[in-house]
Amino acid sequence: MSDTISQAVTILLVGMTSVFFILLMVVLSANVLIRILNTYGLVLNKEESEAPKEHIPKQVIQEAIAQWSGGKASITKIRKQ
């Protein structure tokens, strides 16, 4: 009986360590891939990159803040940080 239990524990440990190392390899390779893509500035979704993100009309911002605050807040200055 103890031979069967020791064999089961051995199989359990080998299986769990192999799964751990495989998942570790997936996480590390994904991290490296993300760093490479960010370094070279590669764009995977061209539709989002073509849309202007920086230029939002001041009137649209004022309307959004007025709707959010119920008309109590107003914009005095917009600056980029």
C-alpha cells in the first residue's frame, strides 16, 4: 500500500512541477513579446492607431463633464500632463 502511495505522490509532484514550468515559460515569453512590441512601436490594430486620440474638441469635453456633474462643474483650463 505504501508503495502505491509513494508512486502516486511522485507522479503528482512531477506533474505539478511540469505544469508550473510550462506556465512560467508562457508568462515569460509573453512578457518578452510585449516588451519587444513596445520597444519597436509596432501596431497590431491599425483601426485604433488611425483615429486621432489627442485632439478632442473642448466642447465635447465640456458636455461630458456637464452631464457627469449634473451641470454643476465647468472647465476652466485643459492642460496635458
